Amino acid sequence: MKKVLFFIILFVPIIVGAQTPYVSKVWVADNGDGTYKNPILYADYSDPDACRVGDDYYMVSSSFNCIPGLPILHSNDLVNWQVVGYALKKQTPESVYNRIQHGNGVWAPSIRFHNGEYYIYWGDPDFGLYMVKSKDPRGEWSQPVMVTNAKGLEDCCPLWDEDGNAYLSHGYVGSRIGSKSILGMFRLSADGIKTIGEDKIIYDGHEKNPTVEGTKLYKRNGYYYIFAPAGGVKPGWQLVLRSKNIWGPYEEKIVLAQGKTNVNGPHQGAWVDTKTGEDWFIHFQDVDAYGRIPHLEPMVWKNDWPVIGNDPDGDGCGQPVATYKKPNVGKTYPVETPVESDEFNSLDLGLQWQWHANPQAVWSYANLLKGSLRLYSVFTDSVKNLWDVPNLLLQKLPAREFTATTKVTFSPDKRYTGERVGFVMMGEDYAMLSIENTATGLKLNQIECLKANKGTAEKTNASETLQDGTVYLRIQVKEGAACKFFYSTDGKNFKSIGSSFTAKPGRWIGAKIGFVCQRPKWSNDGGWVDIDWFRVEK
């Protein structure tokens, strides 16, 4: 167990400020020669939207039921990104989101800068359209404001026009209201906190662009533009609508599709520019267990239509690029990637981690004296498997192939058996290494659960007896999200255990990796696990 001295804790702000940027050992988009490769993030930042303010780009993405929500990513060059915070501490109504709500919550946000403040809008398909704002995107954000109380709306985006009017575009959720493939528009109050008047349908995509959604609203050269994905998440394309009148009628054009590439469903994202006059587009690609990963495409305007990516036949509909020259932002910035590994030496939980439901204070403790994160066991009543457990602490998969290793010390409550800690690869199917307190001592189990979302019971593939609660656990991920499991008692010699497993996505999210600590009965206290570190390597 590593030790953290008091004077180190005292001067953490100074040390952190002097640190060099974090660079992943498993995925870096910057090629280091003035070019980049796609995806720019091999992680599940779905439905990305971004805006530029000066030299700074800020990006948000869907977070669904995961909390903290609305991750804020920052870049200076559109290639190198870091997570700098979250705009949503807890989801409302808390009485609902304190429980697992797979696939619900934050859908397809948009971020805009207006009158010195950053605004983020998103749809919760079961409650309405929401907004938060902040003068500092790295700092505190306001409490969520419900802009429209209406079930079945999604994917909203504001526009403040030059004449002082404001508008909010959005899509419709067929599973909630029985109608989709159409887009709507509200008038928006000047302060952005409420819609005005009636909702109006402004575009019908049933004939040519079914499942149109994900609106992003812009104005350029007298045209109003709605960038919107259509055709479905995996096989779809990027549609752009334009009109001289905000209410339409809108012309339509497909400006990005898969073409002859292996990038399926390239769509839904953000048009941004550079100070040097270039235009770029960020979109996602759905790659199953790895989630919806962001790509960056060059973009040009021809006859007041955007052309995105590479357009080899000149028809105005581009296809994704694999590598390309980096955006010209006027400066050169260092290579940087989102943080994955964690030594747990901070009072605050690392920004790579999210809970699966609104967290409770008694779920975790930053044990700075030991330099570890302590997860307390949580009583989970009447659950069939981990699908219904809220205190899952997880992070996104960071690359196509990687190895994640952790050192844990499990200290169960000796009054009863069945308490356990798990190092888990979580999705609609899941598998994990679990240390359980049994009647005959501690057991290390390799467990899998197929179709967990259907209530299937767990299956134990292999077990080993442990002499004490300190163990090194490892999950190795190869091409196609194929997982193998290992353990060690000395941190040097790792043994394979159990069966191989293919990770599966969750509900609208990719698979995630992390921890859970449970107990099977209610009591006035329980055991815990100390997580010494978590490291991602090749």
C-alpha cells in the first residue's frame, strides 16, 4: 500500500499545476507530425457537441443515467482533449434518479456561448427539456432549469438571432409519444430559461430521412441551418437542412455518409470553426461495446452547403477521413488525452469515474492517509444481478485494446457471509472478478452474467481460495472487446482465471469498467474495499 505524506497533500494544488499533460498509453489521436488519426477519442462520448470561445473549444456529450453527468471536455486544437469537469452533479427528479434508470436521463446535449455565459441544453425523454449555464465551464454550473415540461422531446439546441429573438429546435422520441422522424421548434425566451408559445413541426423526414433527430441549430449568410442525423444510429447519415426562414420550409441535403469507408453511421455532432477561418465537424461512430466514439472531419462550404470529410466524386456528400492534417489554430499545443489511470491520491473522485445512479455520500471515502479510495459495501435488496445495482463506479473503455490492473484490499464484515467486491466489465452482459466472504474464508470468483438486463442469474466459471484480502486483479481487452481475467497475490505473477468474455454495450452506452461493493443483508454497518490504484496500459 502506498503512503501519502501530509506535506504532499498540503501542496497538491501546486504540484498538479506543474504537471505535464496526461498522455494515454493505449490511444493517442495526435500523430506528432502535424496530422491526426480518427477517432480523436476512442471512448464513449456520444452525441458530441462543441463550441469555440477564443482559443478554447468545449465539448459535451450524452451521459444518460451516469453521474456526474454532462462531461465537459476542453481542447485548443480539436485533436487533444481533456475532461475538465461536469455540468450536472445529480439528475432530477432525485427520487427517480437515485435508482438505476438505464438509458434515461441526459440525451444529446448542445453547448453554446451567449452574452458571456455558456449554456447547455438537453432532453430527458421522460420529463422535458433542461438547461444549465455557467460563466466558467470548468467551474460551477447552475442548477438545472426545466425549459419545457413535456414528455417525449429530445436533442434540443438554442439559437439567439440578431433581431433579439431566440429559438429552440428539438426532436421527438417515438418510444415515448408514438411519433418520430420529425423535428420541432419553440420560441425561446431571451434569457433562455423557458419556451414561449406552441411547439411547431418544421420538418418531416418520414419519406427520405427516417429517424431524423439530434438537432444542432446555426445561422450563416442569411440561412438558418439544422444539422441533424438520420437513418438510425449504426447505419445512418448526416443531414443538413437550410431555410431563409427559421420556421421553414427547409431544403435538405445529405452531406456525410459512410461511403467506401469502414466508419458506419457517421453523424450527429458539432460544426466548429478556427480563428484562421477553417471549418470542422465532430461526429460519432457506434462501435458496439466501445460505445459512440468521436471523429473529426474537415469541412468546407460550397454554394452555402457544407461538405464534410473527403468528397472523392464531388457530389457534395463526403465520407469520413482516417487521417488528416491537424486543424490550423494558429499555435501548436502539446499532446494530451483524457485521464484513465488513477492512483487515488485526491480528495475528489477522478473525472474519469461515474456512478450508475445519483451517488450517496456513504458509498465512498477518499482515504488520503493510505492513498486509496474506499468503497463501502451497500445493501442491495431484491436485485437479481448487477443490472439493478446503483453503486457501480465505472469509467469508459479507453481504446480498442488495453489492459486494466488494480490493487485492492477487501475488509469484509465478519458478522455475515456474502459480502463482496467486484472488478467488473459492465454492460447488458457483464463479467467480473469478485472477492467474496464465504463460510470457509475469502473466495476469488470469475463470474459472468449474460442478458443481465433480462434478469438472468450470475454464473461462476472458476473460484480460488485467498489467504487474505489484498489481491491484484486484471482485465485484458483485445480486438472485438474480447476480455480475459487474471489475478496475482504479489503483483508480479499473474494467473489466468475463468472463461473469456465478450463485452457488450449497456443501454445507449458502451461497456464500462470499474468496481462495485455489495452486501446481501441490511445491518447498521458493513465492510469495505480499499482500491490502492487502477492503471491502464497496453
